[in-house]
Amino acid sequence: MSEPNESEFTAPEAVNVSVAQIHSLPDKLLLTVWTDDQQRFVLSLRMAKFLSGALAQAVEKLSLPRDEH
């Protein structure tokens, strides 16, 4: 996979995210992301774990001073 460019790490400051269990599907989560309109995604627990790790890495990278990237 290619190195992500800087624009892939940007998002509007007014982004809201919620995660909810789907009781009829215990191995799935409902991820809702919205700014002006809602986008909903059903994720397996495995995918949710992968995404949480990827987001943590992105936040860590963005938190470094500019010359350390």
C-alpha cells in the first residue's frame, strides 16, 4: 500500500462519530460518522479493531512536530 498523503489525514473539525452495538448481530458494530449528513457503516469486530489501531497511529503521527514526520 502506498504512503498516505497529508490530505488523507484531514477532516472537518465538526465531525461526530458514534459506535453502537447491534444486539441482533453480537459480532458487529454500527459506526455512524457525520458532519452535515450521516454515513453509517456496519463493521465486524475485527475491522473495528483494525480501524482503531489505524486511527491511533494517524493521531500519533499528526501529534508529532512537523520536522519529525
